[in-house]
Amino acid sequence: MRGAGTTRTEAPAAIPDSRGLPWREELRGRTVVVKFGGNAMVDPALHRTFAQDVVELRHAGLRPVVVHGGGPQISALLDRLGLEVRFEAGLRVTTPETMDVVRMVLTGQVQRQLVEAVNAHGPFAVGLSGEDAHTMTAVRRPARVDGRPVDIGQVGEVVAVDTALLDALLEQGRIPVVSPVARGEDGQVYNVNADLAASALATALGAEHLVVLTDVEGLYANWPHSTEVIARMTAAELDALLPGLASGMLPKMEGCLRAVRAGVGRARVVDGRVPHALLRGVFTEDGPGTTVVPDARPGSDGPGEKEDGA
């Protein structure tokens, strides 16, 4: 069993029976990347519950990696400073002044609070940004609105991930908490959408699951005319829907699509307003939210999810 700088042997902890969630032996040792965002970030009770759940994943033998957002906190500070808050194509327009605020809030405020919350349950969490050890390298991300190009500033698209630091932390039993800020080979620092950063890390780490916490129940089948949630879909089915999605869901579902097409076993969007949504997103096969799975392999009878031991 991986430790965290201790010689004590830890027995894997089962998920508490009170939550009615099954222990899944095949997940032991697998990496799970979690995007933490939405209401759970600003609700103190949900924040504490999330931290507890992350540690329970670690005790249960999984290797969690957390990528956090910080949109509401960034917007609040920009407003206090009298700087413009503007979004295009679902992404924050990031001027050099905005980038300073993004770095300050993500690595100096949100990350520290999350690390503190996780470490209340044991000395596990380690904070870093994509800049550290060149973990994430990005280039300027182009954007289009109504078919025309728009300048969204220092918004980055991850083009390379160096997992050496993350691998070392995971082998030590630590829980990396990653801020989605990346370096560019052009010397610029880039603001990376947290959903897409989580997707890139999940792919590079060969994660079994990507879980994205958000403020809705999942992907709606016919929003805004219906609140019926699509429970499960293949990558091809999501690809067909992607162009028509609302801007808020677009990067989340784009991240899920990229991950499963690059080898991640499955990606799930879950409602972070529900306590213990993370555990349900990992330990249940068809729980709440929307699950995206790879397309069926040729000659197979179902979706091409990873087989046990893959």
C-alpha cells in the first residue's frame, strides 16, 4: 500500500455503509482525476464534504488528483479591482492584468483553502500549478463566436503534460491539488480552463476515470425545453451534440470527450451540489449525472471501456 512518508501499513478502508456504495476492488491502484468547481467550491459544508471524499478515495486504494477552478472568486476580485469580467465562447477573456489576478486567486487563495481542507484528514494534499516543474505547457487558444475569430487573450490550450512530479507525489501516497495555470514556450503564462486541464492530466496520467463536478444535474437532453438528463452516452453521440451545447457546458463536455477518446476509461459530469457526489461518481456504474464512455470497438457488443487490469 502506498504511504505518505510513514512506515505504518494501512488497510484499505471501505466506503462507509451509510452511503450504500459498493467497494470495487478493480479500482485499487487506479488514478482518478477530479475537477472541483461550481457551488461546492463556495459552500463551506460541501467544500468540507468534498475534501473528506477525496481522502476516502485515497484510503480506498485509489490515486486521486484534484484540478480546481476558481471562477467566482476570480470574478469577485476583478470586480473589486474595477477590472472587466468578460467571457467569450464559454472562456474568460484574460488580459495581462486579469492573468495576475487569476494566478493570485487560484494558487494563493483557492488552492491553499482546498489543501488545508484535505489535510484536515491527514498529511496528504500537496498544492502545485501547471507551471511547477513544467507540468503543463500551453499555447494560446483560438476562439470563435458566431463563426468569427475573437481575441480572448492569455487563455491557453494544453499541448504537453510532464507527469514526473505528479507521478512522484502519487507514488508517495500524496494527493496533488493542481491549479490550471500553465507556462508557454513563448514565455507567456496562460489561464487554462479547469475542465480542459483536468482532461489533459487524466489523459497523460492514464486515468481510469475523470469526474467533473458542476452546478447542474448533468447534460440535459433538450435544454432549456426539458430537464431530462442524459444518463449515458458514447463519445460519438457526444461529438454530435457538442456544437449545440450552451457555453457553460461546452468546455466540460469537450473535456470529457477528449479524455475518453484518448484512453480514459470513462468521464462523468456530476452535480457537485449533492453531498458525496464524488464518491457516487467513482463507485457507481450508472449513478447520477452524465457518463461518457468510449465508442464500441469493432466487433464488440458494447462501449469500449477499459477491461479490468488494463
